[in-house]
Amino acid sequence: MSAQGDRPLFVVNAEAAIWRGDTWLVLTRGDREEHAAGTLALVGGKVEAADAGPAVLENAVRREVAEEVGLKLDGPLHYVTSAHFELPDGTGVVNVVFAAECTGGEPSVQDPREASGIAWMSLDDVREAGAPPWTVGYLAAADAVRRSVTHP
């Protein structure tokens, strides 16, 4: 445990920047979300005990994508970046972003409390829609990874 009592030092979050062609799957976070409610975001969430074992972060991101938008990510996950931020209650979050290609299926909101909508958008559209700077930054980094993977 931490010096903060029962609160962990960090929560670990895993997100997926999912591409199809030149577009990215973004969701609008539910109004009840603790962090950045109502903003455009990537699909993902907290690492849970069920994700433990080899490839814990990859397990978490695949589970979160299935739970939030109903997609099964069968292909490779490509590491993009990691970051740290704090929740309103002061809990630190380590955020890890992966990029993955959508190879089939059509996403849909699975729980409207977590996501009020989803859309395929270009990086420019995400910028113009007023997405938070971290979402734009994650997608810009993921786009560089996508280009290196699809056009080596």
C-alpha cells in the first residue's frame, strides 16, 4: 500500500487507438465518468485482476475494447506511449496507449454510462471537434505508429 493509506500509488489504465483506413475510433465519454466526462477519448480503462499474467496490459486493452464497443481485437497491438495524470481525488494514473487495426466488425456502444457515442474520425476531425489535448496527442503518436506498420 501507499503512504496514502488504502489508496494505491497508481491506477494503471490501458487504451487502444483503433484505426480503420485513415480514421480512428473515438468515443464520447459518458457524463458520469470520473475523468474527462463528455469529452472525446480512446477506448480503454483500468487494468483489473482478471487481466493478470503474461501480457497484462494487452489483456486489459482487449477486454476493455470488447466491453466498451463490442470489438474483438485479433491482430497485433503496437505500443504507442505512456503518460501520467491525476484523478480529481488525487489518485495517480499511469496510462498506456496501444494502436491496433480494426480488422472486422462494427463497433457499438455497449454501456451508455461509459460512452455516450462513438465515431470513426480522421485525426484532423478529432482536432477540429475540440478533443482534449491528450487525446489529440495520443492519436498523433498512434498515427505515426500506424504509418510505420502499414508503410514500412
